[in-house]
Amino acid sequence: MPIRSDDPLRKVTLNLYEADCVWMEAEYGHGWTERVRQHIHNEVLMRANRTTVLPTKNRRTLGDLE
């Protein structure tokens, strides 16, 4: 049974390259989509940090402090 996420999830359709999916399945096995989700989340946080000050709960390092 999957572990529940602490943040709400939204199911979306995402077209990925077949070769990329094959590689991720071989590298990460079952649950590789969670790795994709985490990568996208990290990218969003990184880009959001460039343009806005994030709420305290989203700050991850001392460098995030003002």
C-alpha cells in the first residue's frame, strides 16, 4: 500500500519518452514516478526561490533565510 503524501496530489497525464521510462524503471524499479514527482517539486522550489521569498515551512537551508 502506498504511503500517503503530506501535500495534496493531483493526477495528471504526462507524456514521457519511452527510452526514459525504460531507464527509470530499470534504475529505480517500482515507484519510479515518485522520483519524477520529487524532481519536479525540487525544480519548482528552486525556481520559486529565485523570484519570491518562500514561507518559512518551505525554507530548506540557511541560505534561504533573508
